[in-house]
Amino acid sequence: MSSDSAPAAAAAAWDAEYAAGRYAGEPPVTFTRDILAAAREAGLTKGLYIGCGNGRNYLPLVAGGLDLTGLDISAAAISQLGTRAPDRRDRLVHGDLAALPAAASYPVVIGIQVFQHGDRAAAHGHIRAAQRRVAPGGLFCLRVNATATDVWPGHEVTEHHPDGGFTVRYDAGPKQGLLIHFFTAAELDALFADGFTPVLPPRLWQSRRDPPHPGQWSQWEAIWRKAERTFPVSVKGVAVQGGKVLLLENERGEWELPGGKLEPGEDPADCVVREIREEAGWVVSAESLLDCWQYHIREGRDVVIVTYGCRVASTTAPVVSAEHKRAGLFTRDEVPGLTMPDGYKRSIAAWFGRLDGGPVRAR
């Protein structure tokens, strides 16, 4: 099955299940109590329920005090939920995350038995996309398949990762032909290692299937809090030796000024002197403050950049540390053509101007 047809196939499969009475009359999963308790503890009352279905868990969560936008790829599920709760129809959205406003974020994001659809890459992609929808300081509440499950009915294992996670394609049953992923705790820990802290660390929930269906079904339940948005400060230095400025190539293939993170209680000028010594082996003195701006590196990662003009005492070539791929010395005329943030180029031009006897004007 192609990646283009997989979402449509999943939606059709769920439409068929809901039309056949899936979840009708079933009680909510007990994990909803943990979600409500965590939201109350955090003082959060609004959120997004991804895969809200026909309301089995959505309605109890709303009754418990959460004002939730409901999202589901199944038109049948949204229709049934709208019939059960007509006052919530304006909060229900048919589609995936792309159906929501592009910039919308939510204090609480919930996904119960929804992020396991597709292979490993697709399942991880679904989680990553949902993580971006969590507001800073908000909660991500997750329940997904665990590898301890006795997988049933007939299926074929299509991939098995070294961390233990695996994907199957069902040969029978309501999900026939669909790819479904099963997670390990280590896999989830890695997915939430950057920018999230556990409120409820992954715990294993298990249930025996009703006879004559064999074995048991295992799921991970977990809640994480997204870090408040902060802006670390990075102090950089424009260091010129022999008419050429020192630049370092980072892991993104960009050139950047030497320097690094400002430590608590550290003077910015002392920071840039220390960092240039550590990164390039040069002895410098920080002189003029050149510029300060906010730099957006990628989604969820921003940094405040401060630049200083530095006098270089060293006469040796720079020594590259393990933090960078290589060092380079460039004339002022070479700098405009380099791949690097414009703010660095402004600071370099300003310091060259000062060395020529002019005023320091980064902007």
C-alpha cells in the first residue's frame, strides 16, 4: 500500500467499524482519570483530542472539565459524536492535524490508541506532529500499542527495530491490510527526550481478550509536560587574524562565529573569551558589543545571539574542537557568499569597519 493511499484506507476501515457499532456502550478507559487529574494539577482546561472517535473517552473528559476540540479521520465517528453531543458540534473537526489552523496549539493534547497507525516512520511522524501542537507548559497524553501484546489475528511482521519496536501488517480482521506499529518504552523515551518531562512515565496496561479470542493486549499509557519556551543565550565573537575572520562549520553545514552558551552568573565578555579558547585554541580579549538578536534554528529551538568584536593575541592557526566539523579563515569579501545567518554577517562587517577606524554599527 502506498503512503498516499494509507490514510484513506485507514479512514475507510474506521468508518466501517463505527458503522458496525464499534465502542457503542463501552465505558471509557481508566487512563482518562489520569488525564483529568494531571490537567487539574496543571490548571489546564482546554485541549485537543486526536482520534476522538464517537465519544467513548471524549465525552467523559469533557464532562470532567476539559473543553476539547475533537479531531478524527473517520467521518462516521464525527457524525455519531455530533449526534450524541449536538452542543459540541462546533468543536468537532473531520480530518487529520492538517485540518486544523496551521499555527494552533493546545494546552492539552490527547491521543488514545491512535498514534500506532502506519509503520515506524509514520507512527513517529504522527507523534512528532502532535508534539508541535502542544503549547509550552502543556501536557501530551498518550496511549499506544506495546510490544508485549500477543498480536492477533493473522499478521506479518514487516519491520523490527533494534530497540524492540516492530510493525505488522494484518492479514485478517477489521484492520486487514493495514500497518500497525508496536512501541517499546525506550522508543517512547527517545521520542520525548527533547523538550518534554514525564508527568506519568510510560506504564504498561494489559487486558485479556474475551474468549474465544486468544492472549492479551498491552498498551503504554503516559503523560509528558512540554517545556516552557525559553531562549538560551549564546555569546559569539568576531575574531580577526591577519585580515581574516575565524568561522566554524557546524553540523547543519553552516558557518558560524565561535562562541557558545552563557553559563549562569557568567559575564558575557568572559563567556566569549572562554568559548573561543575552548573551540579554537585562541587567546582573545572581548572589546566592543556588536549586536544582539533572536535566531530561529528550527521548530521549537530558538536562541538569543550576542556578538562581540574581539582582539586576537594568538598568532597560530585555529585548532578545531569536536563541536565543529572544520575551521576557516575568510576575508571580508568572502563572507557575503557563505552559508551563515545574516546576523553574523552584519557583526563581521561591523567589526571590520571598526578595525578600519570607523564606528561600530551592526544594524
